[in-house]
Amino acid sequence: MKRKSKVKTIQLLSLAFILIMTYGIYMHELVHHEIFRYYGCDSTITITPMGGLTTPDDSDPNCVYNENMIRLHAMNEIVTYNLEIIFFMLFVIAITIVVTASETTNEPNKTKSAQRNPNSHF
Ligand SMILES: [Zn+2]
């Protein structure tokens, strides 16, 4: 693989990574939103460049904060952070495979030339 095409592949993988991470953040915030809604709270999802935020509407009189609601939010954090780490590791493995594959295809085949007998005529 040529250097230009290797850079382009890494750029495309990085763009895909950012898009998938943003989608993952949105899905995470959507779970927070659903937990708030389950307990009668209205909330607003905000996606920022490096993350997201779900803000409950504190003026909502139907909103009930209790221990179970807080546990559900904590479980959402635990599940998401563990899954995101797995996804990040898969991305690192994909980049490593692309870079390694491009380096091995650019190398001349040393084993064949080293084994070749210069006196042989075939
Ligand atoms: Zn969260």
C-alpha cells in the first residue's frame, strides 16, 4: 500500500471512529433521557464535541429523584464506559493491522532473494 493511500485509509478510519463515537455518546445520553422520563422528569440532551450531557428539568413537579433512579444512571455509566473501551481497543487493532499490512507489502521479499543461488540458471 502506498503512503498516500495508507494516510487516506487512516483518515477514513478516524472519521468513522469519530462518527461512531458520537453515535455512541448520543445513545448513552438517550438512555439517561429515558431513565429521567421513566421517573417523570423532562430532560434535554446536549451533544458537545467531546461528549454529551442530559440535563433534567428541575422545575418539573412530577420529577422524583430516588435511589433507584441514581442506580440506573450509574449502571448506564458503567456499561457505556466498558463498551467504549472495547470499541476503542478494536479501533487501535484495526489501525495496527492497516499499518502493519501496508509495511509488509512494501518490503521486498528478502527470503527468496537470499535463498537464490546466483549460479543457478532458472
Ligand atoms: Zn452518562
